[in-house]
Amino acid sequence: MNAIPDLVARIHAGDAAPDEAVRAAQQRIASLNPTLNAIVDHDPDVVESQVAALSLRLKAGERPRLAGVPVTVKDQFHVAGWRVTEGSALLADRVARRDEPIIARLRRAGAIILGRSNMSEFGCKGVTDNRVHGATRHPLDHRLTPGGSSGGAAVAVATGMGLLALAADGGGSIRRPAAHVGVVGFKPSTGALPLGTGLSHTAVPGLMASDVAGIVTAFDALRGAEALDPVSVDLPARGGGPIALTFGWAPDLGLGIRLDDAARQAAERARDRIAAAGYRLRAIPPRWPEGACEAALMPLQHAALAARWGRQWQNTPDLFDPHIAEQIEAGLALSGCDLARADMLSRDIARAAAGYFAQGPGLLLALTAPCAAWPLDRLGPARIGGAPAGPRDHAALTPLVNHAFLPAISIPCGRDAAGLPFGLQIIGPRLSDLTVLRAAMALAPLVDDRERTRDEA
């Protein structure tokens, strides 16, 4: 079942009420959210007014492309009249004055905004917790984190507290939580969706859904150039038909990092299934510039935090997450040369990625994360690949994609012995979003055990 396109088709045909999926999602919010804490703001009256407006549009003969699709919005997008805290106690009472462009597009498409999803403070941690709303818990094991920073969005989709989630991905914040809870997470090319208020130059709005078809439907309804966003673009058209590209295969993204055995085995099963289906795979990793890793790029995040929030942190340090405070301090201590080195490395990564796709495979396959989810009270797993892990080692496989401005989608690709999911990234050249999505439609039934089980039933 393709939940989102099927729902929209039934609503357009009059076979489903415009609030059918919305009511089901609200019931799941009421029953599951008190434990999971994925949704931090949900007002049934506001939802009811949106449904009433959609009903009038349908009666007038309109056929909005996301009619009746219940969507959650990460707590950093501006929705008129709603609080937008970015997970920060400093912004706990801030109310958005207007819809930003991506929210206006959701409304025009007929989606029903259910509420805001939880995130880490300013989206700058790999777990989802903050001093305003608390921690979001993994739906399969409440002792674990779903990762971050878009953990609330991922959990909402995984548990049916919404069919679609709008989130943001600045270094893997959509793809990794999606992988950890077993849903699909899409980071578009920079500019394919209008940029959000306050997002960094590597961060883009993106989408989560239970299946690739839902992402395709939503992305088609929301993408395109925006007059108020000078970075936004219209994507080049791509033909349909079967995917005949050669896939590059580099589970560790060519970075030489450690992988948990279960993650490596999941990747190998996915590789074997893809090859058995007749697709061409070549073990061709990208050749990244020397020193390319997330740690070398973090000065850009630290400097941005310091520039935006340094003065407030100095005046009201008690309002900040201690881990965010450490990043602000690091940013304030940076020299101009430190920042220039990180910026030059970011540009070199983008050039290396462009060169890889210009001379090599059409798309690249890699794991989304080197490990499964970990305990809620830790910034990262204690060990990865049998060795002690640093607090950001779990995030190594996603940030370079952001610095190269590439589209990437994470699809589920198996589980470990405890039933915790892994994700497989499909990465393409900049602005190849439609090709990446076509490939995901083709590969997901091969590697996603949920879809294989349905097909065999």
C-alpha cells in the first residue's frame, strides 16, 4: 500500500472523507505521544479549521495534490500563529508571525498540519531532547533515542502520528533518524525546496514518510523555485522508465570508518539483493579531499551558533543545553583562519562529489549510519565496530552530502538481532532528485524487509 497517494486518490474520488487519515493520526497521538513525546504541540481546534477549509475546496471542485494528508512540522519552521521554539528555552514563547514559503505550499496542496515535532536545541545534536519539551523516545524500545535532530518527525511517521513529516537536514538530521526507526527520509538538493527561516547553508527542508511513494507525491507537490528564495531552483525534467544506471557501492562512503557488524551485514544483504535483481554495482568509493570528516567541518556549525546566539548565551547561560553551550564556546574561540579552513574543505568536498559523478557511477549507495539506535541518555553509542566511539561517530556518513549540496534518500534495509532498523542511502549528483527518487522506488522493494514481507504474504 502506498499510503499517501492512495489516500489522496480516494479523497479526490469521494471514497474517503477529507478527515479520515487526520482522525486516525489524532487517535494515535492521543494514545502514543504521552510516552514517545514526538509531537510537542497539537491543537484539535486548529486541525478542525483546516479540515473544514479543505472540505470547502473539495466541494468547489478543487483537487489539491496532498488533500487530507496529515503532516507534522519540525519545531523550527514558521507556521503563522504557532510557537516556534527550535527546542530552545530562550525561544520558548516565540510565536511565528507568518507562514514561511514551504508551509504556504503545504497549505495550498491541501495537507493538514497536525502539530510541531520535537527536535534537539537549534537542530545541533544527534539526539532529540531539549529543555523545553524533553526527550523523544524510540518507538521500538523506549530506552533508546531515535537519533536527531529530527527525531520527533521520524517517530511521528513510524507510529502513524501523521503520514508525512516536514523536517530539516543540515548534516543528516532527517536521514539518520529515519534510518534508526525504519522509515524513509529524503534530503533534497539544496534549492529544490525553498529554504527555511534560520537554516544554515548546508541545511535544507526535507520529508519523511513510511514509503518512497509518499515522498514522491509530497515532493512533486512542494518542489520548485520560490521568488523569495534566491537559492531555489526548478529541477530539470527526467524521463520515466527503468533505472539503467550503474550504482557505486561504498557502505562507508569511502571514508574508511568503522561499521558495526550488523550494519555491515545489512548492507551486504542489500547489495546482494540489488545485484540479483539485475542492477549493476561497482565498488567505486568517492575520493574525498584529505581530512574530509565531520569533525573538520564542525567549526562552521560552531561559528554559526556563536554568531547567532553567543551574546544571549553570555547573558543567560542557564537557558542553554550544556552541549549547545560547549559548541557556542568553541565557535567564539575560533579564529578567522579556522573558519576559512573549514569553509575551503566544504568547497573541496562539493568539488570532489561533482567530479565523482561526472566520471563515475550515476548514483552512489552507502549506509545511512554505521550503527543502530543507542541509549537515550548518551550523545552517541559507546562503541561502533567493536571500538570506543566518540559522541559524533554515529553521524559520519551523512554530513558530506550536505556540504556537496546533493540529494540523498534513506530507505530501510534490514534490522539487527534486536529488531532495530538500518538505512541505505541513495545519493545522486546535485539536482538529480527525480532520478534518486526513481531509484528509491525501484530498490526499496528489494532491500526493505517490510515490503518484502508484504509482497510474500
